[in-house]
Amino acid sequence: MSEPSPQPAAAGAAAPAPQPTWKSRRAWVVLLVALIGSLAADLGSKALAFRYVAGRPVHVSRSDVLSVGDPRLTNALIPAHPPVVVVPKVLDFTLVLNPGAVFGTGPGWRWFFVGFTVVAIGFAGLMFARWSGPRDHWVHAGIGMLVGGGLGNLYDRLVYACVRDFLHPLPGVKWPFGLRLLGRDEIWPYVSNVADALLLVGIGILLVFLWRSDRR
């Protein structure tokens, strides 16, 4: 006697729910590899820069940084040194201690920026778990860069009471026609670090993701 044939699935039956991102092993691997690689690149490059760029090792002490009365004078702790030209008019290495945030804003607001970084890292974890799909690996890499860069600068603020910078893009390149922006004639007068570059790349990746994704 033949077996009864299986009945077709009922019309309109719900498809199985997709696996959440926080349960995807591959998503976690991509996130952690990007995070650990970003953190290692940032801290490693800072250590090398402060060892070699000034011609002799420059040791940054948290107690020395905190002993400076005016946070804007923190760079007096770095010996005068000529910049190391990597690519003329494109990239120099020069040592800077930043007691504030990006572009040197908010000197002396160290604990505010520490708290802001912690909140931002928690928000990035929420983005990973709730807003990305288990196969959005390029997004997971971008979030890893964001968290890794944030942790790199957070480490500096906790250990050194400032952020170690050394990357100066477009050194000495001025705006055309004598233009000035915010009172400056140089296109990029700011010195930053690998963490800042990773933050910008990670933000760019997430902006593209949000632009391409649906309204979910």
C-alpha cells in the first residue's frame, strides 16, 4: 500500500525567521577581526611614532599631562622636532598631544569624551545586533573599525590623560586664491592618528549602508 503524498504547505505560511546577527558566528568573527586589527594598528602606530619620529623616544606620563595647568599647553611636553616627511605635501609625521577631541576641540573635557566614547561603543554594539543582517559583513567590518578606533583613543585618554597624534595630511597646503576657513589658510592644519582615520572609514561605511538599506 503506497504512502500518502505529503500535503503542500498552506498558502501564506510564514517563512522561517532569519537568524539574528548576534547569533551568527561569522558576523562575530568579522567584527572581532576588524576590531582587534584596528586597535592593534592604532596603538602600535602610536608607539612606533612616539619612539622614532622625534629622533629619540618620547615618553608621555599621565602625571606630567595632568600637572600642566592649561590643557592647551600640553604639547610643551613634547621636544621640538622637525616633521618626518613621508610624501611631500601629502603626509608628514609630527608628534602632538591632544587633550581634547577631534580637531583639538574641548581641551580639558577629558572625562566627557571618555563617557561619550563608552556610549558610542555601546551604540555601535546595538547597530551590530539590531540594524545589520548576519551577512552584512562589510558593515560588521565598519563597526569593528569604529569600535577599535574608539577604544584606541579611549585607552590614551585613560592611560595618558590625552590622545597621542602624529598624522598630518596635506601639510602646508593652502586654500587657493588666499581663502581662509575658520581663520586658517591651510586646508588641513590638524594632526590626527590611525584611530581617527579608522573612525572616518567606519562612519563612511555605515553611511553608505544606511543610504542603501530600506527603511527598516
